[in-house]
Amino acid sequence: MKKLVGPFGIPVYHQQMPDIVKSAALSWVTFVGAGDDENVGLPGLYHWFEHVPFRGTKKYPRGMEDIMQPITRMGGSVGAWTSSVATTFKVKLPTRHWKHGLSVITDLVSQPLLEEASVRAERDIIRQEIIECKSSSGSAFWYELPKVLWGGHPFGHHVLGSEETLDQMNAETIREAHKKGYDRSRMAMFSAGNMSGEEVLAELQQLSDTLPSNRLSPRFETAFKGEFPKWKDGGLTQIKTTFASSIVAVLFPLPKDQTKEQNFFRSIFLGHLFGWGEMTSPLMKIVREERHLVYGVDTFKWLINGSGFFGFITEAKSANITPIIQALRETLRHPSVCSSDHIEAIKEGLLGSIEMKTINPSGLVKEAISDVNSSGRVVNDEEYCEILRNYSVAKAKDLVAELREEQAHVIIYEGEGPQE
């Protein structure tokens, strides 16, 4: 993606697609999220705000009938999501209608009506979302994880908040959230489709007078929210649940003396070292194929300004918890992880996967947004491959050696429900 400068200095990340691509994808990202909830209200506030604009904006006052119905009739879609660090409003639709899509998501960000009845309606919807989030061991684990890791910190709660925190906020809180969080100095545009960057900039200029201007401090990347609680070296958090299955996660802190971008690539490459090769990867081969302990096991990362971790996660029956942890320990030091053959296979596979990449505007935009939130800038395929291809066997061994067992934090979400 090419980085352009939009009105008011707003960064615009754009990729012009070839004629064969008949769809366009556009997203507004505002660098305000669940980590900002308590600046105005309580946990869950900015996710709640994300819902309400779909009930009506200045230009599209009938809400979903004006916003969603015309776009779905085109075969497109419009939506939004909130993370700890940012909120995204997105649209995908046929290229010939891209200006309409941009108008819709701009009004959602800029001119929501935020009426009392709309706020109440979305409170009820989010209650159901929270219930669903707690309905399985896997989703409940992710709901609880921020509190386990960072309780008391601005990032120490799930983006949904809780039913109790929602009950303590109202329409006025939502209106304050828009005033104190949304500003043209905190926004970035991502677009991909068969339209030029110049066309996108011109259309943004036409819409620029509606962009929120609340004189807030600028943010063009994720905000630093202060020091995190001390990492629990060698820690164990065990939570009993009524689910039939258990979640086991083993987390390692990423170095604090590295930049966010360095840790981004570090965790990406570590993920490849352990997980590349599907059923033949070191992780799946040892934990699943040799020992039959799980159906699937993955690596995962979580990077936020000021902190981050890399780890393993799996779901299984409770009787397998202890052998799973042992198998993960053995995987950590298994010689196949850093073997020259394995590293060459990763490098060849990366090139092949890019050769086979589908030209997908919405996928491209989503990847770029993830890059900005995780590493601070968009990284294209060529640079991504070049950086990862420069990792040698010696460098791989150094990275893996930094995952020290005495620093690991093990989280067990132990299911005590009926099991066959």
C-alpha cells in the first residue's frame, strides 16, 4: 500500500487494484478503543459507541435502512469492530459505488445522532454479545485474558465490558465518548480498489468538513497507556469453569528494549518456527500427531504499546492438561524447530504463499490495519519476505533461547463440566 497525505494531514493508505478486481474496500480507523474507556466512562464504553451510529447519522437518519440496506442490495457489506487500541468502520462494495461507501463510513465516524432510544437498544444487543462471548471455553478464555494479564491497567478488561458496567452508563456518556475520543487528528483511511489515490484524496476533501474536530491530542498509531503490571515470571493462573473442555496457554514476554516493530517481526517469525508446516509443524507433530493430546494447537501473539507476549494455546479435555504442558516444554527445545531444513522450508513457503495470494481488497485492507495496530506502519509483501528471509539458523536459535521457561506464565482455564 502507498501512504498518501489526506486532508488535515490524515494518513491515507491506498492500493490501486487491477481491472480484474471489481470490488473496493474502505475503512476508517480511529486510534481510540477499549483502552480509553475509563477516560470517559467504564469498561465497554467505546465498543458500545461503535454500535450506536448504525442507528442513525446526520446524512443517513433512518439508520440501518439508510446505511445497510442500499449497500447489501449492491452485494456489499458494512460493519465495524473495536479493539483495545482502535475502532474501525469498514465497507466493501462494487467498485462503481465506492464513493457512496466512503460517504457512509465517514458519516458513521463523524456525525452519529446518538439518540437515547438508540443507545438503549444497543445496550440490550451488547448484553447478548457478552453472553455469547462467555458461552464456550475458548471465547470465555479470551474474555478473561486481559484481566488476568493486566488487571487494573487501562488495557486490563475485555472490549465488551460487562453487563454491570453497561448499566452504569447512558446516552450522555456515549456522546461524551465521541467528543473526547474521536478527532480528525486520530484517524487514518485505508482503501483498496480500482480507483486512483488521487480520486480517493479528492473525495476525502469533499467530505472533510464533516470530520470530527474536537481539538484532541494527535494519534496516528496506538497510544501508550502507562507501565503494565509486572509480568508474573513463572506464574500460574488457574481458573475453574463449568465447561467440558479446558484451555491451556503458555505465554512468554517479548523484550521491552525492542521497538514494537521489532517485536512484531520477532513474534511472526517465532510463529513460523513452531507452526509452519500444518500437521508436520513441530508444534502439531509433537502435541497432536505423536501424543494425541489435542485436536489443534496454535501460536499467538498480542502486541500493544508498552507490552507484548508470544505464546502457545490449545483446547483439550482436562485430563490432558499436565501432559500438554510437558509436550509444549519439549517442543520449545526440540531440534527440529531451528533446523536448517525447516527454516529453508519456511522461506520457500513464504514466497509460494505470496505467489498464490488472492487479490482481495478487503483482505488487503484488513492486513494493513493489523500491521499499523501491531507494528506502527504498513509493511508490504516484498519487505515482509525480505526481513523474514534474513533470519538465519543462528538468529532463530537466539530467538527461541529467549523464550525462557522461568519467565513463562501458564494460564489454565480448567473445565470441570461433564466429559465423555
